[in-house]
Amino acid sequence: MKLPNSERLFIPEEKLEGYALNASHKVGSHKARLFRAMFDLTSENASVLRKALIEAATQSEDARYTLTDNYGAKYVLEFELATEKGKGIIFSSWMIRHGEDFPRLTSCYPLKKKGRK
């Protein structure tokens, strides 16, 4: 399925630069290390990840609805990302909050390759 209303998606800057790609973040630093090791992505070139997320969210038919809770409807979308350093699968989660009609990014991270530790 397509991510509903993906043409109006919202990607909070703090989710990418401030968390997923921030090697100094107390909680998100492990994601930043994976993004750097697998794709050479950092907060300095976050636009590469942002562009890939937008492209996947607006064009992919692989989004999956997971559940609706007190906050809203949740969806996940996995897609392949390729950079000069390497390629791999990115897991992204999205939510359409109650009272809103657009998806917002809630999380994203690279899935570790099988056999890697």
C-alpha cells in the first residue's frame, strides 16, 4: 500500500539531524554509527537521507499499516538506500496523528546486514 497522504508528509529536522544522525545523542548514537558505517551519512549530509525518505514514502507501494493507538495510525516502510559507500535497507516508521491528515516520520534506522555484529 502507499503511505496515505504521503505528498504532505512531514520529517522533523530533530528526527534526522538531532537524533538518527547525531553521534552525540544519548539514545540515538547507535543509529548514527550505523548510518555512518553503512552509508557514510552524518548530520552534515542529512539531505541525502531526507531525499531518500521522501522518495520512498511518496513512491513506494510497500508501506504497511501496523496499528492505531491513542496517538494515531502507525505505518512502516522499508526501502533500499544506496550511496557511494554502500547499500542497505532503511526501516522507517510513520504516524498519522489523530486530528491530522498527513504522515510524520517517527523513526528511521538502517537494518544490520545478516552476518554482521
